[in-house]
Amino acid sequence: MWGGAPAAAAAMSARSALVQSERLRGFFSPAAVAPRARDVGIVAMETYVAGRAVSQEALERFDGVSSGKYTVGLGQHKMAFVDDREDINSVRLTRASRPHVPGPPRSR
């Protein structure tokens, strides 16, 4: 009684998959697919680093952690930070005020 239900469901799903694939066959034909895009992607990327930094050795002493936790464990010597006169908008304006220097042209 119960043995036929899973087999019937599997046959039904196989049939619906076949019908769906027949419907999509024309949709995904090479003539229907747009040509592959060229010359797209990230062309340049720039970074802004805040002008103030704290020594990680001094921060280890101030935080009372073991020596080498930040310098050896994280591999950092200094950590840059913004002060109270700099927020995200001033960081963006600082970056926008500097001229963009393009890199070498890409070969095709």
C-alpha cells in the first residue's frame, strides 16, 4: 500500500523535470544567450590609512596583556586610528581630494 507512493512521486518528479528541461532548452540555446561581456571588473582600488597610529608594544603594556600578544600573535607593529576630529565623511573627503593616479594599461 505505501510502497507505490514514493515510486509514483519519483516518476512524477522525473517527468516534470523532463518537461521543464524541454521548456528551457530553447531559452538556453546559444543563439538566445547574450555574448560574453568583455573589459568588466575592478580597474583600480585605493586605500586610505589614518595619519595617527599607536605602537602595539605600548598598547600591550597599557592593556596589561602578555608581551607579544599583538606584535607576535597578530603580526602588527602599529595600529592606525582616527581621532575625534575625523569621521567617515572627512576620510572620504580626504581621499576624494587626492588626485587619482592610474596604473599601467592592461594587456588584452
